[in-house]
Amino acid sequence: MIVKEVTGILEELAPLGLAEDFDNVGLLVGDDHQKVTGILVTLDTLENVVEEAIAQNCNLIVSFHPIIFNGLKKLTGKTYVERVVIKAIQNHIAIYSMHTALDNVMQGVNAEICRVLDIMEPKILIPQKNTIKKLTTYVPLEAADDLKNALFEAGAGTIGNYSNCSFSAEGTGSYKANENAHPTKGRIGQTHFEKEMQLNITFKSHVEKKVMSALFKHHPYEEVAYEVLTLENTDQDIGMGMIGHLEKPMKEVDFLLKVKERMHAHGIRHSALREKPIEKVAVLGGSGAFAIKAAKASGADIFITADVKYHQFFEAEGTMVIADIGHYETEQFTKNLLVDYLTKKIPNFAIRLSGSKTNPIKYL
């Protein structure tokens, strides 16, 4: 396999179009046509991880965090980022990052936290906006089914657990071709009337390129009349964080101790306990303080995240417990998720779980 084929499989799980605007995801270093000798999966790409890849004959590193985030103006080896990039290039190692693309999918980072903590029936905490679009086009009746099937094949028409969703209405279209046109039907210089179908179909924004390609390829007209609108509707399967419930309510201290054990946390910083049972749990891997308001609004008894600042703990306001268990700790199982996924997709390929320790925070 080549790098592009492997990353294509990863994008089936976490399309890059779902990543946040501030992020830097995708192939950051390397040639996407390079033949892959092995894949090393890691949370962070540090120098010791690149050395591990070299030792294990892996020339593709799949990393959760992007090693290049704010851009590089120099490659002199003076920073750890520059040294990683130089070492990777010198050894023909490609680096691919997923980050918030994987944060924003149902089977991503937060789903793994829920799995580890036995949180049941998790749902997206903050659905991502502007992820649903609607295509309206007009097609001759006899060509309508072929066009619909092509659009479905491209990924349009999926709503929740349903596929091949569309709405059609018959009517009469008109047009007059000028001398430079090559009309499929009708004659140049004459107004033509055609029985047409108005086709309405929704699609997720990250498949727009495929949907539009299918539209132009399979529509019979020389000039395709169409509209694409971004909808206010939210996709409940795309977004940040998750919220679910425990099978049975637990005492606050007992649940926090469970979290500490299961997530291998060295300590938990938390707001004041409420002396009430924990049943509804919200989670957000990584720096999640921005979601405190959403967690409160969802009725969570506790919100598990990382990188909470001093004053942000006050925002709990006695309505829930805010628990900061550490950035690395919330995301550490992501690489296991990716190894399992890739192993199922390409079982006869060398896929390694990095054994390098990349947590930059140490505890006494």
C-alpha cells in the first residue's frame, strides 16, 4: 500500500473536513505516493517516536496531535518540532495527523473515554454547526433515477440511521439555447419545455466535492441548474464531547476514584462536590473548558476534561462537578482505538502501537 491508501482508510473514520478551522490535520510530512513498509500509531510525534519508527521499519507515523501546528519558518533543528521534521524527512518517514477530525466523530476520542468509564448511550455534547448542506437540482424525468443513485453513491441522502433520502416534485422546465450551446434536448434559438423533476437531497459538508462531481458527471444537461444551501440543522453524529449515563448512580468520591484508576490519572483537580449521586456524565478529551456551559445545560452531574483554569472551576456553580484529569490522560487511549481500527481494515499489514512515553507532564 501507499501512504495515500492508508490515509484514505483513516479518513473513512475521521474525514479531515470535520476538523476545526484552527487545526492542522492530514499529511504533514512526506510523500503520499510512497510505499508503506509499516505504520506506527502514536499520540504525539516526538524524536523518540521517530526513532522508534526507524527501529521498527515503519515509514508512516499516524499521530493524533499534529507536530506542525502554527507553521514553520525555519528548519534549523533548534526546536523539538524542527528536529522531528528533519529526522522524519532524512529517514523518509511520513507523518499524518488526525486531531480534531477524530474529536468530532461518534467513534472517536470521546467515545473511547465513554467506553473506558462504562458510560452508556453516549451522544454528542456540542454538535458541530454548518455540517449539513442541501442540493436542489432539476433533471429530465427519465434521467432522475440514475442521477439520484449516483448522488447516493457519492454520500448524499444520509440522515441519521437512514440512507437514500431525497424529495422529488415534478414540473415543467424551460430554456432557450443560443448559437454557442449544445443542448441535450430542444433546438437552438427556440424555447424548449421539458418535463423535469426537482430533486432535493441533503449531504454532509465533508462529502461536498464527491457529491458535486457526481452531479456534473451524471446530469444529462450541458448546463446544470442547481443550488447548494448550508442548513441550520445540526448533525447529532458530528461534534465535540459526549454525554451519557452510568448504569447505576455512584457516589461522587467513588466515581472519581474509578475515573482515576481507569484513566491512570496521577491526580484529579475538581470543583466542590455536591454530595449528590453521579449518574449523568459529560466528557471532552483534551482542553475542554470551553464546553463547561454546554455540560451544565445538558444536565450533567460531572464533566470530565482537562486544562481547566483556576477561575473556570467557579463556573460549576454547585450544579455539577468539574473534573480535570489531565490532557494526556483524557486522550491516551486514542492510539489504541486507531490500532484496532487499522488492524480490522488492513489485517495483513504491519501496524504497531507506539510504546514511547510522550506525556510532557510529570508528577512527584
